[in-house]
Amino acid sequence: ITLSVPDLNPTDAVLTQVTGMEHARTFRDGAREVHAYAMAGGGPEAELQVRVEPDLPPAQPGAGGVHHVAFRTPDEGSYRACAERLASLGVPNSGPIDRYYFRSLYFREPNGILFEIATDGPGFATDEPLEALGERLALPPFLEPRRAAIEAGLKPL
């Protein structure tokens, strides 16, 4: 994941003080400075890069943009700890959201990028066997009333 921000400092504070990532290294990508942050466990799949682009306006929703960046948390306990940490630091957030297949929590870092903390479970095999995933359109209970409209908008594969 590479984020582009006009000012590194507020994003650095969120990544290190709120999410617990560590600043791993700094390198150049052409004329731009890029800062790599390591998540617990390390490795390339556990790295987030922040590209500093001083002329860039803060993030805003719209066409051509990424809606959010999701970070996993393994279980309900760590999810609750994330929610408590955001609250104790006074970080405005969505509060816990039950997505049926997982739990989510959203907050924006100061440059406007939306972050999601999502649990690994309960998982997509909650309402159908793992070996049957993808054979039919499974919807969480809160979307069942809209099934006909959702199915009407799908294109055949």
C-alpha cells in the first residue's frame, strides 16, 4: 500500500502513535521522498509506504480515488483494544460496525485518508460451507431485504 500525502508529520503520528507501526526506512522514488512503515510481523505484506507530495491537496472522496485502506486485526479482543485506543486518544471514529462477516471501525488520519480496522472473523463461511463459497450470491441479513435490487444490478460472469 502506498499513500500519497502533502505533509508527512500528521500521518506519521497516526501510524506510529495510534496504529503502533514503526518507521522502517526512507528512500527516494524519483524526486519524491517515501517513508516505509512496518506493521507487526514485518515482511513486504506488512509494509505501508507514505509518499510525500507537498503540492497534493488533502484526500477527498470522488472518482479516481481509493475509498479506504483496511488493516486486519485477528480477533474481537484486539478489535476492542483498537476501539478503546482511538477513544482514549480522542480520535473521531465510526464506532464499532457489525458487517456480519467481520467487524469494522473507521477513522480518518489528518491528511483525510480513511482507515478501516477489520477483524478476521467470523468469516465468509459463516452462512455457507467453505467449499461452496461463490456458487450463489450470499448476503448478510441486513442486505436480504434488498436482494432483488442487488441481483438486478449484477452482470453475469
